[in-house]
Amino acid sequence: MKYGSAVVGGALLAGCAGRSSPGDGANGSNDSGDGNTTAGGSESSYSVTMAPMGEVSFEEVPETWVANNGSWADMGIALGQEPPKGLWRPNRYHTHIYDEIPGVSVDKTTIDELWGQSLSKELFYELDADVHVFDPVFVLSRSKWKQADLDEVDENIGPVFGNSIYSQAFQWHDHQYYSLYEAFEKLAQVFGQEQRYREFERLHDEFIGRIRERLPSESDRPSVAILLVTSDQPEEFYPYPINQGTSYKQWRDLGARSALTEAGIEDFYRSGSTIDYEAVAEADPDVLLMWDGRGRFERMSREEFQSTLVSFMQDHDVASQLTAVNNDDVYRGAGIYQGPIINLAWTERGAWQLYPDEFDRDEQLFDRQRVADIINGDS
């Protein structure tokens, strides 16, 4: 069996060893102080409640896990866990963000892809994870699995626990949504790492507070359009929203306005259709935020991005007339899966992009060493 390995401050942070279980209460709270005890501590059952599964019981703290996307994977790393053994699409997990966090590294090439041509139950048995962090309603709506398949995984391998938090536009999602940090707290309860969660929450709140103090007045904030493209020379775009789900939390925190919404252009989740340059020109956003579903733009340097997509748009008859293109305000717009660590990095980069007169690219807006210390349990 293959599994992702994280090197965190030179230590291998794994499973139950060295950690106590959460408290016995229904909310899975742990009041032990630092969320960690020495190995050999007694384990007791506990439960954590989250929609849509409701109250989920655990006989002991999970050591191994799988997850649906990089949002949850990033939360696990923040909580000092080994990476999940499998993800729907590992290539959409933006592990390059960890390159700037001292001593933190995740090799996503060793994380199994759970969702290839189909969702393989045999692979779930092979991975034998202690907990499966994904939204069961998502699986029932997007795969050929039936409720009996989910029940089999839950009963024979390990509990199912999770929620699709990245968008609030799916018709099948009629259960409760959670903010990024609400979901993060739930996973912290599962892994008995409430202290790490609280440290990240404190860091995040201080970070966002400092940024917001420096934002210009609302009338001086830019309008943006988030566009998904499928090539380096695009002629059509999938428009995305910024006002729902965890996917674009950074743009809401940075006070960006949606030029598409203001122009009455429906996002792809609702319309199911693409738009062309003429529609983008009608909205004429101050800033264009471009991304691709494969995460390729994220892996590019700024220079590579400029020499591919941006260069093409500058030479395009219609695109070259856009305000954002003329002003050189076309940027990598990140992806849609972010946990607490990735969110810090993408919010910082977004501040540089939207407000270059206020936030210099050489200015680090959050403390990388503090992030590493929280992950290591040293804060």
C-alpha cells in the first residue's frame, strides 16, 4: 500500500502514537491542554457530529485516513497528521505551498487517486483507512455508488465523515454548510488536535485583522472575475463566483467585488455554460484571476504564466482591449481546494495582486515559522 509521507520538522507525525483520544462528550472536545499526550495513554470511544452523517463514533483516534480533496488534506497537515492515503484527485492538492513552510513537505505522488474512471471500492479496501473524510451525498450524486456501498465502507473499513464545503451552488447539497474554520474544527475533534486548531484560528484571525486594517475604502477596491480555462490560448471561459463556499474565501476577506455578478453573468455552477471574450469585455473587471482545473497555472512561476496565457491575451484582438489586460492585472487565481495553510498563502498572494500599492511582494504577511511550530506542536 502506498501513502503520502509528510516530513514535519524532521519528525514523523503519525496516528494514535503520542496522542490521547478526544474527550468522551458528543462534541468530541478535548480539554487536555495541548491536544497531545505520551504514547501508551488509554483510548476511549468518542463521537463528533457533522452534517450530513450526524454523530459519528470512533473507538480510537484514527491513524490513517482518506479524503475527497486538498481542502481536507491541508487541514490534516495543519493538525500534524500524516497526509491522507488517498484523494479524489491528488493533482489538485497544491502541496507546493508547503515549500515556504520550514520543515514541512508532502509528496503527493505517493497519494493514491481514488476517483479514476470510477470510484473503486476495491481500492478503499486496499487502503484500509481508519476514517473516510468525504461528503457521502456528493458520492451518491456524482458516482454510481448506492447507499449500500457507502454503508459497506462505513461498517467494514472505517467511518465516513465529511462535507463538501468548497461551493454552495450544488443542488444536491441540501444539508448544512460549514465555513473553512468550522470544518477545520470538526476534523481537529476527530484527530484530537483541538489545541493545534485553536493556534491556527488565532494566527488566522490576527493575519486577516492586520490585512483588513490596511485595505482601501470600499469604493477603491477592485472588481475581479474568476475564470477557469482549459488551455493556454483560451477563447471561452467558465465563470466562477466569489461569494459562496470556501473556494474563494481569500477574495471575500480581501474585499474584492465580483465584476461578473455586477454585470448579471451567472456563474458556471448555476448556468452550466461558458462565456466568451465579449461577455468578459461587458463586465470589464479591474482584475482577471485565471485558473485551470489541473492545477497547472499554480505550478507555474509568475514569469511562465506571463509568457503563456497573458502573452496570448495581450496579442488577442478582443482580450487586448480589456482593462485588466491593458493594466497587466491578469493573475493566477489559485484553485478551489484550500485548507488553513493554503488559505494563508493564497490570501497573502491575493493581497499582493489586488493591492500592490499597499502590499509589497517582498513583504511576508504571515509568519512561516509560526505555522511550522503549530504543525510540530511547538507553539
